[in-house]
Amino acid sequence: MTVADAPRAMAPERPDGASNANPADIGFWALVSEDYRTHGSAFFSQGFWALFWHRMGNWRMGVQFKLFRAPITLLYRIMFKATQILCGIELPYATPVGRRVRFDHFGGIIISARAIGDDVTIRQNTTMGIPSLKDMNAIPTIGNGVDIGAGAVIVGDISIGDGAIVGANAVVTQDIPAGAVAGGVPAKILRRH
């Protein structure tokens, strides 16, 4: 049996979204204001609105009394679906997202990650998620300062290290070390820092 044939351990449980996972070092409206500035202070930026509803979805989990939370949850679910349809960005609130994350273009973005760090740039047609239905928890972790090119696919229980660059249309199925540049199908390390 080769290493590739060896059974792989199941990934740890994905975040369940049972609590407010917005960055704790900044208040809700200050975070929204920062997201707005990160998206060029463009009110109609699809990336800003995807993050706004993501942040709202998390904020509502801090409302302890479920009767008060219920109408906010209804609003969130409606606007989450509207954001998918109108902005082309699927960003569930259960994915913890850091500060100053930028969706640099919109459309065809599907995000299912264990966490996304601070100062990350994500471009159009990016997919993050599971590589197969055999392990629904096998989702990636994106470090701080990662730059993800258009059309990138990042799947599996893998980590993209701080400051890494994922090239356009790369298919990433293995860890990328901090500061490395990866590209190709399947992605290979093209340069290390």
C-alpha cells in the first residue's frame, strides 16, 4: 500500500456557527465601516454586501434571547440568499472571517472554509470547500495576508500559510507554506520565500 492509498483521518468538525465569530477586537459597526473602506468605500460593492450580511449573521448569534434573535435570523436568511443571487457570493456566517478581507471582483465565489485570516484578497470564481462527499468537514484554512487569484479552487482539510499567493485557476489540494507562490493544476509550489 502506498502513502496515497493509506486511509486518511477524517477532518475535525467544521465551525458550527453557534456563537458570534466576528473578530472580537472591534465592534460591529466599526467592523462594517472597515469592510466598507476595504472595498474602496464603494456602497454598491458586492463584496462589501456579502461581508455585511456575513457579519450580521454572526452578530445575531450574540443575541441571547431566542425570541429577539428569530426576526434577525429570518432577515439574515433572506439576505444571505439575496446576496448569493444578486452578488454571486456565497459566504455562510459559520465561516470565521478576519478583518480587511476583500472580494476583489465578484461572481461565482463559493466559500466554505474553516477560517479566513486578516488582509486576505479573494477574486472572482474562487471555490473553497470539500474535495469529495466522503468527508464533509474537509475544508481549508486560509492564513493572514493570502492573495487568491481568479478561478482558484482550494479544497480539502489543508492550510494556506500566511502571505501565500495562489495563482489564477490553480487547483490546490495540499498545504501551501507561508510566503509561497502556488499555481497550476494540480497546484505546485512555484516559489518559496
